Amino acid sequence: MDRNMENNLAQLKKSRRPGQLRLLFAIILVIVAVIWSWAGTGFSIPAIMRGVPRIYNFIIDDLIPPRFDSWQKFLNPTLQTLYMAYVGAIFAIILSLGLGIISANNLISNRLIVYLGRGISSFLRAVPAVAWAVILVAAVGLGPFAGTIAIALGGAGMLGKTYADSLEEIDMGQVEALKAVGASWFQVLTQAVLPQFLPDFFTWSFYRFDLNIRSAAVVGLVGAGGLGFSLDTAIRLFQFREATMGILWIFGLILIVEFITAKSRDKILEGL
């Protein structure tokens, strides 16, 4: 009995050894990658320590207090930011629904179409919204139109992937049951796929709209309108206290939108 236990323990230790070696190798690889990246970025803790007093002085001397009397300058840009985020989300959702459906392995049997859909989503996702904004500002000029299209293209890449992943997680039993009774592809989509997909659809769509507020502020820095453009203008004119007011507008807008989208999403999901 004791000999059998010793043999079992020896076999257990032997079987664990490859896993322990792989874990050790992974840890070493991560450490090497961190050191390599640290050196490649020129990251320096002493530089951070030297910069902290300058940052503190800049905030105290130049940014605080905000110019509260300039709040009206940011009212129209705030509305532009909301318009850009909302319209960009609508166009992104419309485009992403098609991309998500053709990218789902369990819905489309043609591998070429699936690869094409995922390739388009990957390409749109690989190009940041601010890069789209630079291209579109050069193509169509300054203003919120370029920012809206940039936000829509950037959002479509993200939503196309998340929609496809959500569609691939649905229960295929319902789909097969409808196919067995002769339902058309459209009937299968509307009666078996969409009811299961809707919770994730609303969750990701509201999340994208929330992100669009931040994206709208960023693309504005390259001339695409909204709060970002007004903020960039204030900084270029060295009106830093006015820029602080713009930052407060962005912060307040994000908080309000987060609250509204969270409440709206919860209400919709409760009704599904």
C-alpha cells in the first residue's frame, strides 16, 4: 500500500513538472517583456519625480481657478459633441449589425464571407477614431461632420466584433428547431437569433454611445468640431483657465451621459 502511494505521488510530481516549467517560462517571458518595454519607452521614475513639481505648479498657477464666466463659449460645442456621439453611434450600429451577422461562424456557412466580415471589422478597429478624423478633416474640411463619420467608422469596428462574438454564443438549439420545420433564413434570424441577441445588443450599443462622448472630445482636437476643438483653441491661445472650464464641461457631460445610458439600459433589459 505504501509503495503504491509512493508511486502515485511520484507520478503526480512527474505530471506536474511540465506545467510548472511552462509557468516558470511564462513568468520569465513576462519579466523580460516588461524590462524590454521599459527600456524601449525610456521610462524613468526619476524623470517622473522631477516632473511632479512642474505639473503641480502648472495646475496651481495656470489652470486653477477655471474661468467660470466663459461657460457660454462651450455650450454650442457641447451640443455638437452630443450630436456627433449620437449620430456616430447610430451609423456605427447600422453598419455593425451587417458586419456582425456575416462574421458569425454559426450563422454564415461560407467561410470567405465570414473572413471578409471579420477583416473589415479588424481594419476599422485598427485605425483609431482620431486617425479617421485627420483623414476626413483633410477630405471634407473642419467641423463636426468629419468627426461624426470618424466616430461612426471607429465604432463600427468595435461593435462589428462584439456583435459577432455575441451571436456566436446564442443557443443554436432554437435555430435548428426552426430550420427543422422549414423556416426561412429571415424567420430564423428574427424569431430565434434576435431574441437571444437583443440583451447584448443593447448593452454594447449603449456602451459604445458612452465611449463616443470621449471620442468626440478627442477627435475635436484635430479640427473635427465639438468640445475638443474648443478646448484645443483655448490651449493654443494660452487661455488655460478657459481650457479648464472646457475640461469641466467634458467631465460633466460624461457623468450625465453615463447616468442616462445606465438607467436606460437597465429599463430596456428589464423589459426583455
